[in-house]
Amino acid sequence: MTLNFPLKSAALATTAIALSLALIGCSNASMPTDKANVDAEMRAPGAVNPEIWPKLESPVGLDAAVEARISDIIAKMPLRHKIGQIVQADIGSITPEDIKTYPLGSILNGGNSAPNGDNRSPASAWVELADAFYLASQEAYPEGVPFIPMLWGTDAVHGHNNIPGATVFPHNIGLGATRNPSLLGQIGAITAQEIRTGGQEWTFAPTIAVVRDDRWGRTYEGYAENPEVTASYAGELVRGIQGVPGSDGWLQGNKVIATAKHFVGDGGTAGGRDQGDNLDSEEDLRDIHAAGYPAALDAGVQSVMISFSSWQGKKLHGHKGLINDVLKGQMGFDGFVVGDWNAHGQIEGCTNENCPTALHAGLDMYMAPDSWRGLFDNLLAQAEAGEIDMARLDDAVRRILRVKIRSGLFEAGLPSQRALASDYDLLASPDSKDVARQAVRESLVLLKNDGVLPLSKGMNILMAGDGADNIGKQSGGWTLSWQGTGNANSDFPGGSSFYDGVSRHVKAGGGSVTLSEDGSYAAKPDVAMVVFGEDPYAEFKGDIDNLSYKPGDDSDLALLQQYKADGIPVVAVFLSGRPLWMNREINASDAFVAAWLPGSEGGYATDVLFGDMDFKGTLPYSWPRTAVQTPLNVGDENYDPLFAYGYGLTYANPAKVGTLPEEAGIALSVKNDSDYFRVGKAVFPWALYASDDAGKTTIATTRGRSPMGVIQVNSADDGAQENIRTIAWDGRGPARFEVGGNAIDLSRQTTGDMAVYFRIRRDTDMGNADLSLGVLCGTNCKAGTQDLGSSLSKAPEGEWQDYQVKLSCFGEGDDLDQVTAPFTLSSTGAFQVSLSDVRLVSNEGAATCLRE
Ligand code: BGC
Ligand code: BGC
């Protein structure tokens, strides 16, 4: 295929049109036709011209016998069963018992869902649950209605990352660095095989987003910024997962159904915002963002997941032009289209439970994790009332049944009886691990080497940094849990950390290794290896505003500089889901390796560091010169990266990097003294804490509790995923929730008439329970508390309340010069509240004091 790099001007022109339309208050519906005629070039934003897209044909084609079989089944299906086929529920919100009465077509396990609510459930629990659902689903079919088994979809996005002990491959960004398409085929095959051991038959992979702004939290899910790489990988991976279209064993046996996602443009949203808006031209959408789709479709991918994002202001889930006219029409896709996590609810006029629009736009299966029941009931009522296009409904059902028949699901029987089910030895088999290790070695990109690499196996090596012996950190998001947080090395039986890798080599070579998390050492080592980088994240939780690394926290840099000052050569190994501005760290290192997120076999990176083989990886994303140089992509006009796309040193071809400028282009330690809590998480540099009589814990993941469990803090959904926190006290003693961090001076703000704004909801009866709102501060300051209980307990249950409490209610001037927690909630009672936002706002007159 030819590579069409974007002409910036074209993208800008489209943006300008979208903006000017917005400015003159013209939505595309109300755009006057004569104006459109005047400028034939000027299409309504979001309108498509299917003819400019590649004209493709399904590699399998429709089989007359299969289509007749589907017609026969559909003719016997009650409306209720048709609706069931197009709804998918999450196993965290549905039980086999529910399936007896709701004949759903599919279930999934979302990133945080696993059998028995336990992310560490062994493979056997997956098979048991698959059987339980299968057996229960049979009961949903009365006499005369043909039984249709359910599909179970799972996010096996870097190997089967859902089951402890599975082979966890490098995230896609690392695979992009290998530029080795055939490796992708092998990885797909292994992933499929491991999925089968747990009794599942469908994966939500590959992600074929072409990522153009590295601030996006999903950058690591993309292979490269260059569409050519994605196009060269997509087909290989799909064939690896599914087999060869039409051949024996396609989608069956040791193969599973693949999903190309997220259609389309998810990697190009403005500002790199997750679930945001892609403003590119239709040509760029096709040439850059959709570049992997022709290859995936040609390889016979059987499902396509629609993106959360919008294109030119219109949510993809409601985009009939792109789903129906382009994907299914022009591009000949004959499998089924699945939605993303309640994403249909984001279409204008829709809710998670009510959205016929998505079906009409071409969605075949709604991903309705926790909303499935309401959605099912509404769709059924709408179909009965004639509000649903029956031909469209039948087509959606037909497409789902087509894939089920093609994959042999009807004949497969009980999940536990299928090929490979319960064959747990296959998880992380030596052959599979070999492929993962090769992927790790090939993915490393050497950014700098002043001669310290390769290491010798006879050296005394000091290993420091919080990534040195941390398989969870090196595996990133989408690993056992959604965010990939909370994983210990013991969750990766047979896995390998960098420390494990170095140990293996020095043991063989007569050297020694000392692991020192904090970096301190007693005897001066020959060399220090510092393994550090981003902590795991997934999706929008990884969105950042600029490419600086841990702004405000220079501890890793300090460690590197300390060794340099002590005359110890330093090898920096950087774990990250994207390039970041690292000039200071690179200057402080003698060698700098971008290791991305290498997964459970990450320790095999050391084979390259010790010179058993040469470096092979080259940059899949351009490396920025400053923290604000984004978007930055090869082919840009005035392209001026620090390390260009495709850069990568080797032992055979060394080069000198020299001292880099240390101007980040932005103030790195900007204090955030006004924005504390948003979309379910503390805003940097703040963190969430829960304390009780036994002490205090940090709530770093979606679920947490104070040491004794008196207070429980969980993530919950309120119209979007995990955008609020529930806070529950159990009444066993005093307990406090706080948004806290390093002390800030808010004395000026007390006089400046600022107020703490927060949005809170009472979820249960509070009786007479006390609840005080407070501000915590250092030794010399004396911030008081305010009585929130008296007012909140009388507010209606389940309804959000906005509060604005003047900062001066907590103290005056110097009272608040060392605030360590700008927001605390303390109680001795037993009840639950939910919290959505906390920030400092200027008092426009609405702020008051509560009672002291
Ligand atoms: C789920 C993920 C899902 C996410 C949606 C999480 O709660 O576990 O699977 O991707 O929500 O953003
Ligand atoms: C993600 C998808 C994922 C789905 C199911 C969504 O939030 O965007 O990539 O497949 O959840 O977990």
C-alpha cells in the first residue's frame, strides 16, 4: 500500500470548517442547502463519501447453505430471542441464573471482571463459569426455538492477560518497535490457544489504532504512529488469532474470533483525549486511522468494535455513514459490529439503557456491561411498538449468527469439552515463552550508549528503581486488572523481572547483582542499572496534558544523577507506554534503553544488555525534543523530533548522542493547588487516602480500604466509566477519607474568597450519623472542620448535591499555609456517599459556611 502522510494544511482546513460552523451556530442538520451547494467541497462535518474508501470484498463470501440455515433459525426466533442476540452483558453484572430468562447472545469479562469477582481466578474457574453459562443458557430456549450458544468475549490484548500464569507479551508499542510482522502471527496464535484453555472463543484484539498524539492514555495499545506498520501487522495478527479464512480450523479448535478495534479514528482525537473527537479530514481518516482495516478485513476479521470517540463531532456509535455505508457497504464487512463499553449511551439522545439509534446506525451487538437488563427491556418494548426497523434487527442477528456458525459454535458443545479447554499446561508453555522472549529482545530501542553496554557477566551490578524487580510495572495496563495496578511478582508464576534476568547472566558469568529499591549501596558497584518509568494505567486514566515524566517528582532523575556524581556508570532502562521528554534523564545516563512495557518475560531484555545479541528495535513513535512537542509524527511539515521515527542504535552501528538541552518547554513542577478530584481519581499531585484507628492507606486502584476496613473506597460509574468514587463507612470507629499530598499554601486563597466546591451524593440512610468536612494542615496551622452531616443527611437519597464551602470557614490566613489535605470527610457512622468532583473555585456568591 502507499503511504499517505497527512498534509497538515488539509487537516487544519477541516478543523477550521468545523470551528466556523460551530461559531455561526450551524449544526450539520440545519446547514442551509444553498450554502452547501455554493461550496461543493464543503461537506457537512461528519458526512462521508463511501466511494473514496477502498472497495473490498469479504475473503470468505456468503455461503448459500449457511445463509439458508440462518434464515431458518431466524424464522423460528421469537422477538425476545432476537433482541437477546444483540445484547452483551459483563460477567460482573450477570449470573448464569439471569441467562435462564434473558437469552443474551454474548457475555464479556471487562478489564476488572473475572470469575468469582477475582482477577486472580485460575484458568479452571474460567472453564467452570463458561460451562455454567452454557448450561443455563439452554434453559432460555423453549421447545421449538433453536438453541443458540453464547459468545464470550475477552480482552486478550497482549497475550491472554486475564489469567495468572498466561504468557504476557509486550504491549503493542513494543511490538511496533520490532517491525517484525511474522512475529505478530505467532503471538496471535499463542494468544488464541491460551484463550481456549479457559473456555472462551472471542478476543477484543487487535487494536489497530494509529496513534498520532502520545498524550493519549492508549498510546501503548497502538503499534506505531506510522500507518504502514499497523497495516503490515493487522492481517498477520488476525490470521494468527483466527486462522486462514475458509480453511479447516478457521475460528475453531485452537483459534478464536478476533476483533479489529476501535473503528475508527480513536488514535487521532484532538489533544490525545480518550473518547474524544477526531477532527481529521475523511481522507486522513481513511489513510492514517483506517490504514489497518483493509488488511484486517482481508484476513477475515469477524468482528469490528466501534470506537468511543467521535469523528468531526459525531459519536462513532451513531455514525451510520461510517459503520453502514463505509465498513459494511464499501469495505464489504460481513461479520458483526460490536459496541464498546456502554459507548452507545454517549450518543446524543441515548442513555446506556435506551438507544435504538445505535442499532439503526449499524451496530449489531451492544456492549451493555451493567446496563444489559434495562437495554434489553427497552429494545424489546421498542421492537414491539414498531419503533425498530425489523429488517435491521434481523440483519444484526444474521451477522451474529453467521459468525457463530462459521466458528462452529453450534456444534462445539459444552465449553469444557472443546479442544484445549482445561489444557492448562499450554499457558506459558516453553514454546510460547520463547516467542514472548524474542518479542521482548526485538522490541528494545537503544537511544544512547556511550560504551557502557554491553555489560559483562563478570561485573558487580547494582539494580535500582521501582521497576527493577516488578513484573506488574513492566507489564502495564490490561494485566490481570483493567488498570494493571496492584500486581505482585507472585501474580506472574514463571515470569521474569529485570532483576531475574541480570541474576541469570551474572550467575553464569561469575559476577554479582545487588537489588536496591531505593538505590543505596554499601560497596561501589561496577555499574548501576536503573529500571524506572510510568506506573500502569489504561484508557483515559493514562491521558496526560504534556509529555513530561512524573512532573513534580524528580526522584528517578536524582538517582541517576547521584550515580553519575559517584562515578558509577549508569544504564537507564525506561518502562513506558509512550515516548516522554527524558532529556535530563538521558543526560544523566551512560546508556538509555526504551523498553516499553515488555510483559511477563521482560527480564529477557537483559540478553541484549549483556550482548548475547544486538539491538534490533527502532522507534515506532517519534521521540519529542520538548515536553510540549505534540502531536509529533513522521511526515509532519517541519518535522523536528529529538529521535526520529525509526531511530535505534545498535552495537554494530553506534553513534554519539552528546549532551541534550534541558529545556522542557513548560514549567515542570507546576503546583496544582486548585483541582483535587475529577473523573473518579485524584488530580496530580494529589492522592486519595483512607484512614482509621490502625493507620492510613493510599487508594491507588479502583478499590481500596483503610487498614482495618472501616472505610471502603470504590470506583463506580455515573454516566461514564469509573468517574465517581463510593465511600462507605461501617461504623466500627472513626475513619477518614482524604484527598491529600505535599503541603501547599492556601493562606492567600482564604482571603481571596475562594471556596471548596464538591459534588456529593448520599447513597444510604445516614440516620444521625456525624460527617465532618475538613482541611488538614501541618504543625503550625489550625484548620477547623465543618458539619456536613446535618445537611447531607436531609438531602434526598441518590441525588447529587453541589456544595461550595468558603475556605475561610476552615481558618484564616496563616491557618491554611501548609495544607496537606484540602478535602477530608470523617465519620464514626455507618453509611455510604458518592463523590464526583472536588476543586477550589472562586466564590461568586454561592459559597457559605456549614456549621462548625
Ligand atoms: C472495565 C473495562 C472497560 C472500562 C471502560 C472498566 O470498568 O473493566 O473492561 O474497558 O471499564 O472504560
Ligand atoms: C475498551 C475496549 C475493551 C472494552 C471491554 C472498553 O472500555 O475501550 O477496548 O475491549 O472496554 O473491556
